Amino acid sequence: MILQESTKMDDKIDQETLQMMVSLELQDADSQMKGKHREGDPPPDAEIAAWLYEQELLSLETFYADRDLNSGFASS
């Protein structure tokens, strides 16, 4: 979902701004995942959701890094 929405905005956001946004969101997701349950118990749904969100953000970060690398090759 994030990736689909972000590709609509890719011409409007520069790489540094995107990196900052992803970094802040990753920090937020990480703070949500700090083991707030007892060891041995399954993680709560909110922690699983935060982990999935973090994976989406990492995927988005990789997508844009690859896109920038690819455009660098295309322009040389």
C-alpha cells in the first residue's frame, strides 16, 4: 500500500526528504516494537503490525535507492 501511494509522489519528493521521512517512520515503528509483552508470550497484534509496517518502509527505501541507482546508470 505504501509503495503504491509513494510511486504517485515520486516526482514531488527529493531523495533526501524521502530518506528522512523513511528514517523517522522506521524510528517510530521501532519504538512501537519494544518488547512490551512477557517473554514466551506471542507478540501482541500491534507489535506485529509495527513489524509489518517496518518491512514495508524498508522495501520502500530499497525501491527508491534502486530507482536512483538505475537512473544514475541511465544518465551515464
